Amino acid sequence: MMVQASSMNITVVLWVLNVLVVGAVVVRILLRPHRQPASRIAWIAMVGALPGIGVIAYLFLGETNIGRRNLKAVSEARARLPAASAAAIDTASHLEAQLPPRYAPLFSVGYSISGFAPVAGNSAVLMADSNTTIDHMVADINAANDQVNVLFYIWLTDNNGSKMAGALKRAAARGVTCRAMVDDLGSRTLLKSNLWREMGAAGVQTAVALRVRNPLLRPMQGRMDLRNHRKILDIDGRITYCGSQNCADPEFLPKAKFAPWVDSVIRLEGAIARQNQRLFATDWMTYVGEDLSEALGSDVAESVPAAAEAVIAQVIASGPTRRNSAMPELFQSLMYSAREELVISTPYYVPNESMQAALCAAAYRGVRTTLILPAKNDSRAVAATACSYYAELLEAGVDIQEYVGGLLHSKTVTLDGEITLIGSANMDRRSFDLNFENNILLYDPQLTQAVRERQQVYICSANKVSKEVVANWPVTRQLWNNTIAMLGPVL
């Protein structure tokens, strides 16, 4: 009897502990700021239905938190960076003659996200393809005089990855300060390679962002799947690149069956390069601790010769340490600003409700709205989730095109033939909430025409999705798509 009573007491204690733990997690979910109701409901449902798994999942994946140490380092890095002087920021009167008033609010949104003002006098060229991009990067590094700063989410040891490493080693050998940073998870193959060690031995300063370390300790160090997804190359604070391409061959051997990876990258020269340099410096100072404030100088505009061209550009950096929902707000602002045409290419479409509504609203008000996605996605879950939104988009009049020439990795938005957004951010919840991203917003009809022509190349190599095709999907596929889409608020 005593054994039986003891067993019952243990059962009661465990049950009470379970109730207390689940209750505490539910209260935390309800009190967590900046969380959409759908996300709260999804997490509470998971914790209630599967208490053990749900609680553990929430501890590891439930909150966007980079950890106190990293957060403190980011804050200190931003505080140490020199403030741009009045001469470094184009005044409103200077931009009025070049920027139509209806686009000014878009750049105001960008400024509210990361504090960079739009700067004029830049030149910009859309690169032809991935290999050409790397060749231009290598040529610019070969001509560097002062410093080269590189950050990639994925850096492989393939042909293009080795080319980039070789250029950095040569630059370091002739006295140029070279800094190379990669994400710990995205570039794990490089970090274990001889190539990474050779770069360090050659004088290239190397660093790793968001180290994974012991996954069991991650709840105390911040969410484990936060990643630095940025792709930055800055040369002498004068030349920079922005786009979707990682440092890798288009064949992308880790996922060769989806190849080629199809990317878009723009090379820019002018004052905009100093904004990317400043963004890189923030990451470097956060994860390395080295103070780069003196290397940046105190005045952006005076240190960068103005280009003859009049491309207006603005770096927009987002991430878990920036304003909540920053990237989706920017995408939505672009969608609501469109009057004639809106064309978007993205590999991953997992929108929140407001973004889906904004895209539909553009089509409903008569804007020619096109969404270009890969026909074959490297993520089955993302592909299924995207398909769950097709019916509503098609009903609104959105033209959906599925690219069949490889994995369309290009992340571009063109607006009314004058505005371009390009960068690393996907239109999915990972880019919205979990990844550190970098994009550039540009006003220039000529450049936008070039990007629009590239988008048209994608469309010419794509299959148009029709209402009839989606309506005739088997019930099993519809169930799969909608079930996976339900996990969006959780993930």
C-alpha cells in the first residue's frame, strides 16, 4: 500500500509540475511582445496538444532572441560607430529634383528601419550572371587600395569560392586590410576546410557570425536558428555589391539536383558603398569586438567622390535587433505604392496576412502584378506553403509564373519602371523575423529597366499558373499545402 501511495504521489507531483510548466509557457506566449495573434494561437495549440514536445520546441524556436550578450554587443557596436555629418546625408532639397515626391515615403520607410538616408550620385550595373558577378568582384578586389570587407551566408570551397579566397589572399599580401566573415551554419563546410585556414595564414582577418556552439545551451544564449543571411562586399568604401548570390558556383553542389541557382546582383559605386561598409562594420564589431570606427571615418559624403550618374540608393538592413516586422512593412509599402506594374521574383513565398492582402490589393486596383517563383523548390515545406496562397492570388488577378530553368534564387522587386529593390531578403517569415538581411532600394528608370528585362527573361522561361490547374489539384495535395501552411506562424 505504501509503495502504491508513493507511486500515486509521484504521479500527482509530475502532473502538477506539467500543469505549472505548460501554464508558465502559455503565459509567456501571451505576454511576448510583437507576436501576431495567429502565432500565439498556433504555439498555444502545440503546447496544449503535445506538452512535452511543445514546451521544448518553444524553448528552442519560440522566441526571436539573439541572446543578451549578442544584443549588448550589437548595441555597443552601433554606439561606437561615428555619426554621419550633415554633409554626409543628401538634403531633401538636393534629392527633390531627382526623386519624384510619390517615392519619397518609400525611402522614409527604409530610413525608419536602419537609419540610412537615401544618397544620390551613385552608378549601378546589373551583373549578367553568377560567374560574371564573381569575376567582377575579384577584379575589384585586385584593384583595392585600402580595405576589403566581405560577408556571405554561404561560402563554398568550389571554383567561385576559391576565386574569391585567392583574391583576398593576394590583396592581403600587398598590404590591403581584408576582413572576411561568414555565417557559422551556412558556411560550415568552408569553416572546416583548408581554404579557410589558408586565408587566415595569408593575412586575411576571418570571423564567424552567430556560432551554433552547444545546441542544448541555446535557449540561454538566444534562438538557435537565427542566421546572418547577408551578402556584402565593400571595397575601399567606394564599390559595393548587393543581391541574392552567395559565394558559390551556380551549380551549387550541396543541392545540385536543383541547379543552376539563378541570382541577381548589382554592382554599385558611390556614396552607397559607405552604407554597406558601415553595415559590415556593425556585424564585425558585434562578433569580433574590434573597433572599426576610426577605419570608417566621420564623414561619408566627403570621403566618397560623387559618380556622374544619378542613381538614388539606400541600404535597408533588417534583422532580429531591428524594428519588428520591418521587411514585410517595406514589401507592403512597395505593393501599395504601385500604380501601373509590380513584378516580384523570390524563391520563397511565405507571407503574413497583411502582405498577402497587399499583393492581392495591387492586382484588384488594376496594377499589372506578377509573382515569379521557382517551379522546383529546394524546400518542400516552403513550396507547399506558397501553393496554399495561389487560389487567392489568382482570384485577385495576380499573374503567377513558375520558373523552370533551375532554382530561381533572385530576390527582386520592380515598381512602375522606376523603383528597384534587390538584396538578400526572401518573402518568407524567416527573412521577416529570424535572419539578418541586407537590401538596397534604388530609384533609377534605366537601372530598373535592366532589372525588369531580367525579370522578363525569368517569365519567358516559366510556366504560367492558371486558376483551372489550381482548382483541379487533388484533395490530397490541397490538404498537404494547407496543413503545412498552418505551421507558418509557428516557424
